[in-house]
Amino acid sequence: MSAEEPMFRVVRGVPTAEELAALVGAIVVRTRPVAAAAPPVVSRWAHSARPAGATLAAGPGAWRASGLPR
């Protein structure tokens, strides 16, 4: 693609300057890379109540084991 060659052209109709600006804006937004979402923030208060590796096991005696130290 050369510098003089347009990136796109209007095939039918006569768009206004506002319509062309809306089209260019939509193309720019669509081609922009998506930023990675920030990980959710976990409060230190809630984090301290859930020790790492603590999983709940369902089954017979699970209620009894839930009160025992690990």
C-alpha cells in the first residue's frame, strides 16, 4: 500500500463529514488491542480468613472434620 493510496473508499452514496468520522472512529476502536483486565482486588480481611490450600470435602464426617485443625 502506497502513501497516496487511500485505506478505504466509499463505493455508493455521498457520506457527510460526520458519517465518515463515525466510520473511522468505529474502525479505530475495533482494531485497537484489548487491554488485559486487572485482577480482582481481594481485601486483606477476607484473604486472612481463607488459608491457602484449605478445601472443603463433602461426604460422611465432613461436618466433624471442618472443625478440626489441619
